[in-house]
Amino acid sequence: MNTSTRILLVLFLSYAMTFMLVAGSVPFDRAVGVCIRNCAQCKKMFGPYFLGQKCADSCVKYKGKLIPDCEDEGSIQPFLQALDSDY
């Protein structure tokens, strides 16, 4: 392998790695955004029964992998709280 082929190979590999890193970060940002928007929607729906800040913190901590669905009790169970009644 001559030097010009090696240089071309190194440039190609560096370009490919840069492209993969940049392209790979977009879904992460999107997933976190969707997660936080869903937290806000659940907060609007459930009001004081839903811990919106805890939900948003979870979105950032888990990088949007656990997206809450307001209609699925299992996905929002960690963020629900019972309010004390004065009866």
C-alpha cells in the first residue's frame, strides 16, 4: 500500500467516524425532546398528581429511552403520587 492510498484510507475512515457521531446524536436529542413533551402533557392531564420534574429528570438521565405515555399507567407509575386528603 503506497502512502497516498493510506492517506486516502485514513481520511475516509475519519470522515465516516465523524458522520456516524453526528448522525447518531440526532435521535438522542429527538428522543429526549419527545420524552419531555410527554411529561408536560401528562402534567397537564394529571395536575398535582403527576411529578413533572421527576419525569423530566428521568428523560435526561435515561436519554429518552423510557418515554412516558399518559394513557399507559405502567409507563407513568413512577411519576404518580397520591395527594393527602383532609377528610
